[in-house]
Amino acid sequence: MERLSVNLCGTLLDNPIIPASGTFGFGYEFAELYDINCLGTFSFKGTTKDPRFGNPTPRIAECPMGMINAVGLQNPGVDKVISEELPKLKKCFHKKVMANVSGFSVEDYAYTCSKLNNIDMVGWLEVNISCPNVHGGGMSFGTDPKCAAEVVRAVKKVTTKPIIIKLTPNVTDIVTIAKACEEAGADGLSLINTMLGMRIDLKTKKPVIANTMGGYSGPAVFPVAVRMVYQVAQNVKIPVIGLGGVSSAEDVIEMMLAGATAVQIGSANLVDPYICRDIINQLPQVMDKYKIDKLSDIIGGVKNG
């Protein structure tokens, strides 16, 4: 439907709804529940150079209005993603897919992106720079503008696909990081990734999660995400994908008014596996309610003052 379509880095999406990486597997799992071709696209499970078993269990902690997870990028590695996972996906998804890439060194990112560059069904590379830099003392690439820019430049050298950099909110000035990525050649930005959180078991007096801390996501982070999307969109010229606690058609419209071209839905998929499909179906009615003709017209349309 033309009313819902948006242009993401040169590719027209039927609608702006994108299930977020880590909450939608490799897609074919959800294809057993509904026709996932109704989606704009989706970002598949975070992929690394080598296979990863992930963090020790327990990995999940429930919270009011959300959850904490420390799964630890469990995935079979890029070679098996290409040889085993994507052929399964191709049978049930007939659009371009977004590949989410993680790494622990600049070389890791470049290697994995170069591999995925050769895959026709991959339309975008979403590069998650929230990973710890093993050569930089363990601090996330996304917390330092120079490190973030270094990753962008390295990836741009090995791929012709649009690069979307996924930003961490665990910084004091997200705009500085965003601008550094744009200047280094990023084609788009997605934000926010999870916020750092922790729960303690009162009986054992130990952290609930084996990894002590993890990524906090869910409806409670939505206002923070809207604020950061707004701040970044005001200061860059490349497209922004908004995510963080989105769980309704109204949330999608709010994100787009803040400046998002497309909107990812994360933890809500774990609560209701049909939510992305349902939000797409609900959008026209909600648009009518707020007198919105086309979604592309409202991107960054928030009025100040």
C-alpha cells in the first residue's frame, strides 16, 4: 500500500515495520505463524565471524515494563548463516533482508561484512557497534566516535551494500557518535540498542543474570529511544531507523514524527509473535485517526514549541 511505503537507503519498503535483530531469529521460524512477506523487511539474528555459544545461563530477567537479556550473540557463525540459514529463509521470504553484523575487532566486522556482501538477498548491513572492542580494553566501539568511525570506514571498503550503524544508548552524547559515523560514510543509523541494566535476587542476594548485567529493553525505554532518535535525526542527513520499546501503531507514528524513516520492533515479538503483522494491519486506521495521508510525509514532522 503506497500510504505505508518508505524509502530506506534507496530501497522502497512496502511499510516501515522491521522486526529487530535477536527477536525474530532468521525469519523462517516466524514464517510458520504468518506470511512474513507482509513486513517491510527484518533484521536477522546478530551474526559474527565465528560461531558463538553465547553467555552462560540464566540469560533473561523479567522487569516491570520490559526485560533484561544477556544472550551473548549466540549464532552459528557467518559461513553457516550463509550456507544453512539463508537458504531456509529464501524459501519463505521474497524481499531483501537486513543482515545484522557484530564483531570484537575491526577486522571481525570487515570479514563478516565482506562475506555477506556477496549474498544477493541481503539488502542492507546493520552493523552493531555495541560490542566490546577486544583490542581497546573491552569498551564498546559505539562509545567512542573515533572507534565507531574506524569500523564504518573498514566496512565501507569491503561492501557495496548500504551500511546502517546500530548505536548504543549507553553514552553521554549520542549525537557526536552519530555524526562521526555519518562523516565516515555510514548510509543510515539505527537506534537505540538496549540500555545496560541489572536485577538482584533477594533470596540469594546474587544477580539474576549469570553475566551480572544485560541489555534492558521493552516499553519502559520507549521515551528514551524517541528522545535519542529525535536528537540524532535533527543532526544528520542520513536515514534513521527508530527502535526501543515500540509496541503499537501509535508508537510507530511517534517514532516517525521524531525523525525515523523506518521502525524496528524488538522485545514485543517475544511477548506476541504476531505483533508486527498486527501493527501493519492497524496502521491505516491509526493514520486515518490522526489525519495522516502517507507515512513518508510525517518523517521528522514533530512541531517544536
